[in-house]
Amino acid sequence: MSEIKIIKVTSEEDMNHCFHIRTTVFVEEQNVPMDEEIDGLDGQADHFLLYLGQSPIATARVRYLNDMAKIERVAVLKGNRGHKIGQQLMGFIMADIKKNPQLKRMKLGAQVPVIAFYEKLGFICCGDIFLDAGIQHRWMSLDIN
């Protein structure tokens, strides 16, 4: 398997890779409307990009709300799922979040079919199932020690 590199996005080129992955996964595969996917909040977030060799294949963003880090838009291109790519991306993001001593909790809205993935990372479901862009989700959180 090729080398994996995960970066915090700083260039317009890498940001375009993030948008391409998100559009492919959420808009094309899951039929999320483009105006819901590109929600105007990207400028308020840190973005992360995972490369497999030279190919960008996974992304996520994190917004910071008071003492909470909200992980959003976690997306892995279809042919790369099931190879621990998401786990590696989330591990990198979680370690980055934990570097900030002001943050007390991580939160995310997990699509129902991938709740078990986030549970393995330590997240706990809180609240009822809700619809986001027509897709069933549940809030999940993880306290930072």
C-alpha cells in the first residue's frame, strides 16, 4: 500500500481537493444538495486532507464552538473505504484537537450506518435520530481528558 500523508490544509489547491472529495461523496453518491454541502461555514473551519501516495482520497473539517470541537464533513472516496483510511484520518484529527487545552469535548453528527465506526473511536451517541440533508444521523460526543 502507498504511503499515507495527512495534512492540515493551507493551500487553495488542497482546499479544492477537499471540495472535490466532498462533492463526490455527499453530492454525487448521497444526493445531498450542493447548497447544503457547501454551507458557507468552510471559512470558519480547519480542514484536513489525507493523501494515499500522490492521490487525495479523504477529508474532514473541524469547527470550534466555545470549548467544543465539531468534526464535520468526514468523507473517504468510495474505492478506499474499509482500509482504515477513515480511522487514520480521525486519529490525526482527534490528536490535533487534543493539543488545544481549551477544548473539553468533540462532537459530530454521524450517519446512522457508520455509528459503530465512531463508537470504536470512543464517541458515544447522545440524542435521537435526526435528518440532515435527508439522511439519518445521530449526535455523538467524546469528552477530552
